[in-house]
Amino acid sequence: MAQKHGVRFQMAEKILFVSGGEYGDLYVAALTASMKDIRPGVTVKCIGGGAGSSGTGGPATSGLDRELDEGKVDCIVLADQHLFDLHLMKKAKGMGIPVMDYAGVHGRSLKRRQLRKLRGLIDMVLAVFPFEAAMYKEAGVDVEFVGHPLVDIVDRSMSQTEAKAALGYDWTEAPVVLIPGGSAEDANELLRLMVEGAAEAAAWSMRKVRLVIPDAERYDESLLNDLIEAAPRKPRAIKGQRHTALLASDAAVVAAGTATVEAAVAGTHMLIIQKTSPFSYFLSNLMEGEILYGFPNIILDRTLCPELVQNDATPKNITIELGGILESATREETDHGLAEVRETLGGPGTVRRAAEAILRVMGS
């Protein structure tokens, strides 16, 4: 055994990451860089991921089984998984391979009986939200709060004025970013609602509002062209540059999910949209107490950023709520709330802490 930076490890280790999508790919890339810094000889392989990224378009069971059958895997890390793969966990456990979960299924979306199924199957959960640790501990699952990787990944060194300039805007203009997220089909439908509502808000505003659609390559090109042509205030579609757009923005309309964490870390004032299947919405309403959908609101346990949910998510309501954000007299209060969210998500070094935890479990 060797030791460096307080982490014990074996030689010639191989880590198999199973990425759940675009954000999973971001996390794996950051983790890989950090691990290489700690342990230059570590071998990393990623299966799954988002289309057009470093992954293969989604976890493939046959590929995972083949990797395990071929051996030489010292640890499996599930990154940004929305469901726990019990089959994979059981197989890995039978082979003596530790399994860890990183930035995956967040505890509030699970019931206690689901969490208890993980006992004996998962070696450690690397929690990225502070509210998760107690829930996993209560279920008898080893957990360590490391902080959210987006705290490190989103570079906040660029000022808002610099970010605006990088996108070709001057300081007097007010970019509004639209991020529908989700699957391609859901994203296209949400984008239609967002553009219609945001364009109307922009037309009514006294400010020089500029609508921005980052990651334009994700959406159907004909849909984008139709939306831009029909909107009273033309959106601008750009490839990539989501982080820069969020840093430049005066407001954003964001689908509930990880993108709301990204926007909060960037300091973006946002309207959160949540639309799901009628059955899923019915089930969520069976829960006791107020239901919050955006992660900034969940983290603070209060409504910092306004939410439009299900049937309330209409272009008219988007116009009203977005207009309120753009003209708000309480922007300083929202800034303080977003700073509180960032602080709660963990200080800088979140990815390093996760990398050290993975190497520690692998070497134990």
C-alpha cells in the first residue's frame, strides 16, 4: 500500500464510472482530473453518459457486465444516476468490488424502504446535498457529505460585465437565459413555453432584454427557427456557453433539476418550471407539507426562487413572473439567498473531497 495526501491506495487501480447523462459526464471529467492529480497511475473508464459527450449515450447493461466479467475493476462509481441499479450492485458485491454513488438519486426523492435496500449493496454514498446525510445514515447506509461538484465546475471568476461582453452584449443589456433541460422531447416542449412567455416579458420590459438559448445544439433546429421567427422579441440561440450565459444573465427561466443548482452557483436569479406526467404529479401531491421543486428552494426549505408547477406553467404566467424578477426591488435579498445556497453546497474543493473518498474506499 502507498499513501499520498492522507489517502491509501493499491497500485494499478481501475475505476469504472457509470455516468447517467450530461452532468454525469461533467462530474466524471472533474473527478478524473482530480484523481490523476492525487494518483497519476490510476486508470479510469466511463460507461454511459450524454449524447455528444464523453459517454456512449446511456448506460449499457451488456457493457457493464462485460467490464465486470473481464475483471480488473477495483471500484464502481455511479455518477448522476436517477435510479439505483440493484442488479449491478449485487453483481459487483458478489465479486468483492466496492460500489459508490456520487451526485445520484437525492435522498428526498426516495422512501425509507428504498434506501434500506442499499444496505450491504453500496459501500458509500457521496452526498452532494446537505439534507441527504441524515436520511442515508438512518437507513444504515454509509454516507459522506462532500459538497456539490458544480461548486468547483462553475467558474465564477468572470464578472457579469465580462460575461456579457464575451457574449457580445454591453453592460446596459439584460440577458435572460432559457434552460428547459430534461429529455429532448420534454426540452423542446418546455422551450416553446419559455420562449413564448419570456419574449412577451421582454417586449413589455423597459430594459433592453435579450433572450439567450445556450446549448442550442440540443434542440430541434426547425423548432428553434420557428420559435425565433414567431417571437415578438427574437431569442438568440448559441452553441454551448451555458456557464457564460448564466454568469451574464439578469434572469433565467430554468426547468427544475440540476440546472437550478448550476444557476444558483452562478448567482442567477431564476424562475423555475416544473412539468411532469400527471401520474408523477399526483404521487408527489400525496406527500405531506409544502412541495418545493427547485433545488435552491429545497436546500433553503423556503421559496427563494418563484416556481410555476404543472398547469400553472403557462406562457402568460411565465411573462408575469419573469417580469417580476426583471423589475424586482428585492434583488439584493435574492443575492443573499443564492449566496446561502452556495455556502450550504460546500466550500471549494468538493471534487477533491469526492476523489479522496473514492480512493480511500477503493484502497481499504
